[in-house]
Amino acid sequence: MTARLIDLGADLTRYTRVYLSPHLDDAALSCGGAIAAAPGRTLVITLCTAPPPPGAIFSAVALEFHAEWGLAPDEALHVRWAEDAAAMAILGVDYVYAGWLDAIYRLPDVYCSRAMLYRPPVPDDPVLPQARNLLRMLIECAPHATVYAPLGVGNHVDHLAVFEATVACPPDRIAFYDDVNYALTPGAVEQRLAAIGKTLVAELVPFGTTALRTKIAAIAAYRSQMAALFGGTAAMEAAISAYHATLAQDRGGYAERIWRIM
């Protein structure tokens, strides 16, 4: 399998699945099984991929994240780009970096604590119009594609901003995926569904052992994130395997879950 870093100006008509990944790891974490099972004609667009501007003053929470990742502020994005390139190569998909700023960099005076990161976006958050414009473009320029967006489990502001932007999209073109690193917490998905207040229907996406191994390998490529998200690579493998086996239930094998608005 091959992976290509492409530009959004490329011909998008060939893609039948487009995954919107707020951060450098969300697509692999949440949708890696489905992608690995059928990588052809699939595009991953990772949104928050821009480095902080020169001379940026980092908030306390940004410095906390850098410390958790074991990365200096000036190397964090470079390391994470390399990790993501490795993950996309494992999954064998084309990918795009949208070049938006992560919440910890774009509004450091607003998203200045963990509590403020896990809440709806403020009205003047620039990601809101960016996401709306991107979705409009995808609906027009990738006419054969279903666009997969985060459901917003866990309430991270970047995930919620993308979810909010889908409101104006034709519902038959959009599906929502469980934000798996948050969905691992019991009750988190149910809490998010209650907050949305719309009727969403779940659909299981089954995959086999080979796709599971590929997904785990892709997630493991994000080495800087393993300790913070899972407590280590071995714990990640156990948690991901158990979660997807549980979703598959009596069908056997493994499954991810997507949601559609009815």
C-alpha cells in the first residue's frame, strides 16, 4: 500500500470516503480499522496541523501537553508530522494537512486550561468558518464521497467545531464516527448523544484481525501520544482490541461504529 500527501486543490472526484481528523491521530484512532480494511479511494484530511506562529507565547496548558508528549515546543509539530506520515503509510491512504491551528495555539487566552479545551467553541473561533468552508468544498468537489466527521465524544473543542460545521451539509453525505480515545470511557458516547439531542442511528463497520493489526500499528506510530492517551503502547493494543471486539458483539471479529442523522 502507498500513501500520498496531496493538496486540497487536487482532483477529489476519485474519493468515496473522506475522513476529517481534527488532530494528528484521530483518523487512525477512530477509523483505522475501516480504513485498513478498504484503503482504496480514501482520503484523510487532518485539520489542526499548523505550527504555532513565530514568537508565540504558549499557554500553561500548551506547555502541559508538550511536556506530556516529551517534546519541546519548537519540535512538537515536526515530530507529530513525521509520526502521522508513518501512520498514513501503514494505512496506505492519501492524506492532506489543512494547516489550521490547534486550539492550544490559535486562541491561547481563551483555550487556556483543560477545562476550556473541553467545551463548545467560542463564537469567534476561526475554525468554525474554516470547517464550514471546507465542508462546502468537499460536498461540491468530492461528489462521490461520504464525509466522516467526529461525533464529538469527549467534548474537545476542535472536535465539536467540526461537528457544528456539518449542520448545513446534506445528511446523506455525512456520517459521524466515535471519537475512540474518548469513547473508551464508559458512558461517554451516551452522554454525547444525549447532548446532541437529534436522532442518530448507529451502524457497525466490521473488520478482521489483519485490519485490527494494521490499525494498532498505525496508532502506535504516534509514539509521542502513547503515554498520555493510553499509558503506553501495550495498554493501547489491549484497550483498542477489547473495545472493537466488544462493539462487534456476537458477530465475531471487530467493529467500529458510525452514526447517521435520520
